[in-house]
Amino acid sequence: MRYGEYPLPRGACLNLGDRRYLYTTGYVPSLGRYPHGHVATPVQITDHIGDSATGDLLREGLPLTKMNWSSAHFA
């Protein structure tokens, strides 16, 4: 649990057994605020093929969530 006015930080990962959940939106420390008007919902990271570590996949996938070709909104 996190105390405060904002949701978990963007990039936080929650592990529940063999399931991983990545928050692609949330509090952004560099901005000092939560830039969205909705409740942050995590993305479930499913099984993958290969020998990459889960942490590496999460670190590589997070920057891809900032890409929004339809607007200039952050993340």
C-alpha cells in the first residue's frame, strides 16, 4: 500500500505468483504529479518465449507505452 494523494509510480511492478502487473501510468516523480484524470490500471505481463529475464522485459516495455501517435499526451 502507498500513502499519499497519488497512485503508484509509473513503472511499478506487482508480482502475484507467476503473474506480473506493470503500471504504465501513475505518479511521475520527475513531473511531481499524476498527469491523468483516471485511475491507474496495470497491464498484465504474460508468458514469453526466450531466455530474457522478466525485469529486462519490463524495463524494455515501459518506454513503448509512452508512444501515442494520436496525441502528444505523456504516456
